[in-house]
Amino acid sequence: MQNGVWNRSEQFCFFTHDIGDLHGATLGIMGEGAIGQASAAIGRAFGMRVLFADHAPPKLEGVTFTPHERVLAESDVISLHCPLMPATRNLIDMAAFRKMKRNALLINTARGGLVDEAALIRALDEGLIAGAGFDVLTVEPPRDGHPLLDLRRPNFILPPHVAWASDGAMQFLADQLIDNIDSWAAGKPQNLVT
């Protein structure tokens, strides 16, 4: 669009590259909390098969877990929704990229550090995955020279960590904070991280 290719096209739409369907595709989710569950619901609404990656406890009751390696191998889209902890740092590394489908898309809107950024660049360079969309980086705010800021390619997108910044989202976070403080003061702490 920006380069005027559509304007010069004889066709009413682009046929210059493969276009995949969400219906029938597999969505692999790492992290089964509220955001992971909501992402699963959206995926199912599009007719996607949803796999939650197995992990060490604690685990949400009622969720069927799939071995991590199988999620990597079978997913067309992998979406990260887990916290950054020592066990999840570089959860997606070069070994993980080598297990993914070549047409896989990786989405990280959770935390920078879950993906080895140098391995991501290498995986994109080598065609190990089809593309990636990130809203987070290991270092934020990034500085000039950050390799993902300089990554100019059509199969990678990096907005400036704004998915949480709407007025409604900020109000929700403030309400959640107040609820957590009230629950703690009442001797009934909630949303505990172990």
C-alpha cells in the first residue's frame, strides 16, 4: 500500500505472497491466566485449535495442557502470556525456533526477556519462522542501536509497548490494585505469585 503496488495492480487484491487462514490453524498459548484464556477464546471464535503449553506448577485447574515441545511443533501461531521469571527467561530460544513450523508466527505481548532477541533475528533471517509481532523488549525504553528497533522487514512488527495504555485499561489496573490492597487489608490476599 505504502509503495503504491496496489494502485498499479491489475488484480483487485494482492496475490504476491501466501495468505493463511485462522480457521483450522493451531494457536499455541504459553500462559493460561486471564489474558491467555481470553486469547484462547478469541482463537476458538475464529475456529482455531488451541493448545496450552504445559509448565511447572502452579497450574490453572480445568485447563488441558500439551507438552511444550508439541506446542512448538504444531502451532501456526504461538502467543506468549506468561510472566518473566528465571524459568521463563529465553523460553523461546534458537532451539525452540528450530522446532517451530516454518510458517509459524510468534506473538509476544507479555514480557521482554521471554524471547532471546538475537535468536529471533537469526530465526527470521534463516526463515525458521514466518514472522513475529512484539509489544515488549528486554530493555525498555530501548535506546538507539537496539537490534529489534533496526529490524526493518515486512514480517516483523514492534509497536511501542502501548497495548496496556488505553484509558480503560489503566482504569482496570487501578481498580485491580485497589481490590488487591483491600483484600490484603481484610486478611484475604489475592493474586498471589509464588
